[in-house]
Amino acid sequence: MKPTMSDETVAEERAEFRSAILAAGLLVATGVDGLYQRSGKFERVVRAVEALASRSAGDKGGSQYYFSPIMAREAFERTDYLRSFPDLMGAIEVFQGGDDEHARLLRAADQGQEWSQYLTLAEVALCSAACHPLYSSLTGTLPAGGGNFEVQGYCFRHEPSLDPVRMQSFRQHEFVYVGEPDAALQHRDRWLDRGLDLLSGLGLDVQAEEANDPFFGRAGRMLAANQRATALKYEITCPVSSSEVRTAITSANCHESHFGDSFGIFTADGKPAHSACIGFGLERITLALIKRHGVDPASWPSEVRGKLWP
């Protein structure tokens, strides 16, 4: 039986991978753990992965949407992310005071004191999943058969880390179905198989694993157990920053009627709509390709380059 790497060895391997990426100029450190600027070379791979995922849908991806990194706070609250993942979410605060408040804010900043006390919560919040802004646009009754949607957007998760796969700001390219329960499950399973084929075709060591979301707190542990028991979530995993630890690079989920209930979305027969999605983690897939094939995409195997840049 192959021995398991120690936590220290895993941390060293992750640090070496991060150093190699930074030294190659693929990513640029910002001084904040988990926050990077992307080089043109890195972005070229990200966009190629995005285009490959889009091509894999053929003409069945559905309506395309590219969402902002922020969304209406009211819609964010209705996703239930606030209740389920308070440790990961990001709120936005803005200044709405007058001259006196501005003077106090500047005085606090100049004195190295906490100046955010002069800010108030904005009407927008940072988006936590690419599909979240979609559901508020679907309130009402869907056409017969439901709807398919291809969406992309920046996401925020407050998980500061030196592990390069754990970025605070990243993109997901998702294929979402909203409609009938059986069709939602079929959508999840069909795209799980398609995702495995797509990623293994790029030379990645991928496999599908049952998973659960990192729900917060005591009640969250019950939600996670139920999610596993009902097999609602699968992840496509791959060794990325560590050769011994597999990282989720794609996630395929059934939400049941969660978003249908929260946003008042109904099927043609008047029942709460079910939804399912698969989300390709564009930065994580790019990092997996770099780990597998090297820091110079021009030297990657011709069959991989041919699929990314046909």
C-alpha cells in the first residue's frame, strides 16, 4: 500500500508548485493569500478551457449569460448562502456619509484606526457561485420542458490560502438546467460523464467522487450528511498542487427544488422547479494542466494543444 504523504510534505509540494507558477510569470502575487493577477499566458489557457467546455455542449448549452462579480444583495440572501456558508461569503460596504463623516473616516485612516465603521452595507454582494444570479431572472412559470442555460462569472470565497488552487477570486463556467426533477438529475449525470471525457482528453488524471458542500456549523453537518446520503453532489477531482491530494476541478450538483422554492420558479404544471448544474473551475483546470504538462503551454503535448487551440 502506497504511504500517504505527511501534511508537511504536502505543504512543501504546494509551496514548490506556487513558486514555479510565480517564477514562470503565469500568476502574479498581490500580497494577499489566495489573490492573484493573471498573466496573458495564463489567461489564454483559461479562455481555451472555457471555449472547449462551450464546444462540448454543441447546440444544447442553452441561453448564454456572462454575469458580473456582484449581484443584488436581495437575490444573494434568497440563495441561502448567508445561512449555509457565512464563513465564505463576501459583503460589500460603501460610504454614504457627508462631509463630517468623511472627515472622521480620513482621520481614522490617517491614525491607523478602523475606518470601515463609517461604511454601510451596499445593495449588492459578491457573487459566490456563477449560477446564483440566474435564478432571480427565472421567477414565474417556465415553458414546458424547462430551460437550459450556459453561464459564466467571477466568484468570491473567503478562503485565504497559500495553496494556489484555493483562490479567493475565480471563475466558473456552468451548464444549468431548471425544470422537471427527472430532467434535472439526467442533466447532472449526463454532464458528469461529459466532463470526465473532456478533462481526461486533456491528459488529466480525473475521477468522479461523491461529495458534500462545506456547510457551516452544527446544522451544516446534518445538511452535508443528507447531501451525501441522497448523492446530490459529485466532484471531478484531479491531483493539482499536490500529487497525493486530489482537488475538485469540476462540480456537478442537483439542488432539488431549493432555488425553485426560494425564487418562486415553477414548472409548466405549477410545481416548484428543480435545478442542476455542472461548474467547470476554469482556474483550477488551468492549474491542473500546468501541473500535468509544465509551465510552458507551448511545450504541452500536441494532442492537448490541438484540443485547446483547434
